[in-house]
Amino acid sequence: MKQEFTYLDHNATTPLRPNAMAAMSVVLSEVGNPSSIHSFGRSARKHVEDARKKIADTLNVSSGQVFFNSGATEGNNTILKGFSGKKIFISATEHSSVIDAGVTCDLIPVHPSGLIDMDAFQKMVTDHPPALVSVMLVNNETGVIQHVAEISKIAKSVGALVHCDAVQAYGRITFTRESLGVDFLTLSSHKIGGPQGVGALIVSAGTTLPKLLEGGGQERRSRAGTENTAGITGFGAAAVEAVASIPEFQKLASFRDMIEADISKSPRVKIYGQNAPRVANTICCTVDGITSDTLLMAFDIEGIAISSGSACSSGTVKISHVLKAMGMDDKKTAAALRISLGHTTTTQDIEQFIKVWNILRTRLLKD
């Protein structure tokens, strides 16, 4: 009999929404390149432009400020590489597609809570005004929500442009480009129930989008390559539903708190980000005395899908740069776990996780 899995890794990717799948199915049954001028091409173009408007409306921007691409990594790389050779500040807890974009950047320190050290940031921009500041709105590992609007004001006071990776925030908390005061926003489809391989950059009016891909006139000559018509259509459908259901998403905090209350009974568990504003669905913790690989495999065997805040290199588990920036001792043996909930999470999922956690706690931790 097939084992039933409990999926609690929504920050990695969340299940495709039925309305997105239905919208994509229509497009996949058709043919046409959005750049073609015949009727088939015009039909494909209409799908793309309809989705563009849907996403624009959710962020209170014009359609002309939305540029489609392949996803968050491309979006983040587009902005960072577009400022290569100039002074760039990024937070020490940014996603790897920002930190490892191959561009020299100065790191803004964070407090143990995960929030940016605003005093240190103010001094950095005053002493060495940057061309770009890049700070994510919601951290993918801890769920910590940064004060991006305040950061933007400080950055703009010295003439910097501001980029925000909003991938883990879109469809989870309410914001617009204007409310954040940023010049560039990165979005990703598969984090909100759309298909994988599609994303977008939102650009402030009058700001030029850097080019990463050359060789075609697509996306108003800003991003070469044939548009993923079906994927973009699914992205648009998912965006409308995800943003409309933010109040429901925020209720996941009660599930998050149930899990944290239970795992906190173990003296070996440390939860990160609890002393900062957090998105409703994310738990990041470490468990002393055991490796992430061991605990993740044990959960997987028991039918629970979660992820790790650590990376394994040459057989040695290393604590993630996010947790290190927040003060985690990387010489200490500890399993880093990320439990992330989503639009399909049920009470039964939470109960099953708690049940399995307590089984593993007895078996592996012997608390």
C-alpha cells in the first residue's frame, strides 16, 4: 500500500492550485508564439498580457511595470549583475541567488532575531553610499519579515536604488511596490501555487530594468527568450487567488504555534526568529546533538516531508549562512530544520507531524 506523505515543505514549492492548472490546460491545448503576428500568436499574446495585468493589479502597479522571466534566481541575478562593479549592500541573510550571484557585495549585519541592524546599516550607507541595496522581505529559512519600507527610506536618502526579493512574502502578507518604496521586486510563481519555472520582476515607473539575457525583443526588449505562455497564465491565475486568500494564509500561525509549543518541550530545540515579526507559515529550528541528514531521513521514512537549513558538503554538515548570521555556532553539531506550511496544510498534517516528532524524539534524542 502506498504511504501517505505529509507535505510540510511549502517554502521550497507549494502544490499547484487547481485554478492555475485549469488555466494552463487551456493554453497547452493551443499553439502560438506570443511574438507572432498571426491569429495564433495574438491569442498567445492575450494570455500573457491578461496574466501580466492580473499580477500588476495585485501590487497596484501598471502592466508595463511587470516583466516575466524564469523565476526568482533569474530575477535576483538580473538586478545584482546589473549593478556589478558598483557599491552594493545586501543583508547577511539573503537568499543564495543574491549572495552567490557572482557580484561583489557588502553584507549588512543582522541581530540574533534575524532583523537587520539598522544602526549598522545607517552607518554603512552614510560612510559609503551604495548604488543598490538588496534586502528580502521575508526570509526563506526563518520567515522573519524585514522592515523594508524603513530600509528603503534610509537607502534612498543617499540616492541608492532598492531591490527586494519578495518571493516568500507574495501571497502571504499584504504589500505593494509603493508601500515598500522599492525600485525592483522579485516574484516567483511556484511559491504561491503557480507552476515552476516562471517569475517576474516588478519595476518602479521610470526605472530601467537591467538586462541579463540578450538576443530577442521579448518583454519590451528587456528579457530575451520566448515567453512561457502556459506558465505565465498559471502564474497569473495563482496570483489572484493567493493574494485574495492572504487572510486565510495568516491563520496558519495557529498551526505554526502548535508545532512550536510541542517541539519546544525538548531542551535541545532552539527556534529562530521568534523575537521578530514572522510570516505565519514558517518554523526554523535547530536540534542539538544530531545531524540534519539523520533527522530529515528519519522524518522522510515516517512520511513527513520537511527540509533543512543546512547544506552538506563533502560529508560535513554546515549550518546555513542565515543561521550563522543570526549567531549560530557552526562548530556545534545540530540539525537545522525548516517546517513550512501552505494552502493545502490541514489539522491532520499538524497532528501527524507532532506524532512523528515525538516518536523520533524518543528514538533518536532520548530526551
